[in-house]
Amino acid sequence: RHVSRRAAVTTVKVYSNLPEVELVLNGQSLGKRQPDELHILRWPDVALKPGRNEVVLRGMAAGKVLEDPCEWTLQTPKAAVVDPTKSANYDE
């Protein structure tokens, strides 16, 4: 799993043999999906918040709730540090 993320909007791609899986991001359901013939489910355009994001996949099997949690961290770009003692002229 790529837990360190740089893109604020991503597609969540999941492999599952369950008949239906729900994606929960930071406590909010992003809906349920059924896998395709290759057992792949996709949630496009998922927006992550800066910092820590709790991702949980939830499904049912044999009457039991199954969950697969993980944590993704959206890295925020670092601000440029300007040194006032240095020239902005790159030819120097």
C-alpha cells in the first residue's frame, strides 16, 4: 500500500472476492460497489484532506462484518524558503 500520498484527488482501487464492498474515508461512507469480473472495485475522484486520512473497506461474509483499515497521509507541498541575502538573478 502506498500510505504516503502526494495527490489530493485519487482513485481508490480494491481487489476483493466479496459480493459488495463499502469505502469509508474519515468516517464518511463513499458508497458501496460490486467487483467486476476480475474482482476489482474502483472509487474515482476520492478527495483526501491534508495530513492523516483513515481509509476503511467494509464488507460482509458469512454474516460477519469484515473491515480492512489503513491510514494514508497526504503530504502537503513545502513552502519555498527565500533567502533575502541571495540574489534572484540566476546569471550571477
